[in-house]
Amino acid sequence: MVQYSLKDSLENVRHLREQMEAQIRPQVDAASIELRKMLKDMGADPSENASLADIVSQIRERNPSLRQLAMRLDIATYDVRRKLIWNANMMSAYLSDRAGKAYELDVKPKLRHYRTSAESRAKALIDQWHDLRPKQNDTGNHGND
């Protein structure tokens, strides 16, 4: 019994890992392509077997001054920065839209229900208070005859 549940749990974990990998792999591949493009723009030759030290030395050779390095870094990262800004704006709009829909579908009806419930309870309490309050006419001026 425990063996079967453990086997099922392991299968579920394996399946979830494969799903996450399938979702993340295209993003990692796209990021790798962008990084290679930026390294080329910086003056490095990003081959598969190049070490980090080789890439840094290539960048230093092709950018002897800090000004040149800063200019190439700005040029190399321009497209990526624009894509990140665009993606951030689109994600913000998407999340704002989702939040608005969630508010309309879930939160607003609950608030409306709670408000009407509170209003009806308050009205009932006020009515009870009026019923329990002594009447002005009954306790009025009987001694003025």
C-alpha cells in the first residue's frame, strides 16, 4: 500500500518536473540566445567551449577604455532592455486586468452581500430599539388636567 502511494507520488513529481521543464526550457533558450548576442556586441566570441576568463579577456581587448566599454554595453543591452520594459508593461496590464476581473467576480459580490446583510441587521436593530423605547404619548403630561 505504502509502496504504491510512494510510486504514485514519485510519478506525480516526475510529471510536474517535466511540465515545468517544458515551460521553462523555451525561456532559457531565448535568454541564452540573447546573452550570446550581447556578448558578440561587446566584442567576445561566445563559443560553446569558451571559458568565462576567455570571454572577459576578449571583452577587455576590444574595449580598452571605460567609455568604450560603457558605450558597447549600452548598445548590447538596448534590445533586451526594451523587451524587458515591454514585457513588464504587458504583464502589469495583464495582472491589472486579472485583478479587475477577480474583483468583479469574487470580491464585489461578497462586499455587496456583507453590506446588505449589515444594513438589514442595522435596520432590524433600529426597529427593535424603536419598539422597546417608551412612547412619548404614553408617558406624557397626565398631571396637567
